[in-house]
Amino acid sequence: MPVYLWTERGPETYGPNVASASAGGITVTATAKVARIVWQMGDGKTVTCTTPGTPYKASYGTKSSPDCGHRYAKPSTAGSGTYHVVATSTWTIDWQATTGQAGQMSQTRQSAVDIRVGELQAVGS
């Protein structure tokens, strides 16, 4: 079975998120957006996505994700019975001041979840 990887498309979860602040007659505007999400799948594999991904729908059946997904080679029956999945998003923040100065910085955020992967079997007749 395919695993679809995605994040919600919003300013706080994927960007762009724009904010401005002023002091002493100078205004700085910053725009933050996700450059990539690196998914550590818990089975030794890593998936890097440069899009927010596509949410899974039942109508997709066993089709692989068109832009951000993974297929486990075996079910998560060993050890804890789950795969520990860690998503690390790298945000790029571009800023510009009314003085003409500008720059870019990056920051990472991390989230984790344990998922249980079952086994799919087909029986022919």
C-alpha cells in the first residue's frame, strides 16, 4: 500500500506567511515559505518533497502519490509495531527593509508520528 505524505496548505504550515514590523521609521517585511520537507520514514528510507504533497482519497486506491509518497517493503510488525516517521520542514525567510537592506535565512521545524502499516494480500479465484 502506498503512503501519501502531505501537510496542510496554509500560511502557518507551508507558507507563504508574510509579516511586517516597524520601529524608528524603518519597516521590515519578511516572507516565510517551506523550501522542502524531508520525511524519515522509520524504515531507513528518506523522502524529500518540494511540494506540500497530495492528501490521500479513497478513490485513489493503491495508486502511488503523484508528488510525495513512500511504499513500505514490509508491515510494521517488528519491535514496537509502528514506524516512527519524522518530518523536518526547512523554511526559507526572505526579508527586506525600507532602508534597502535585504537578506535570507532559513529555519527548520520538526514533527513526528508513529504509524502502523498493515499487510495487503490479494487472493485470486
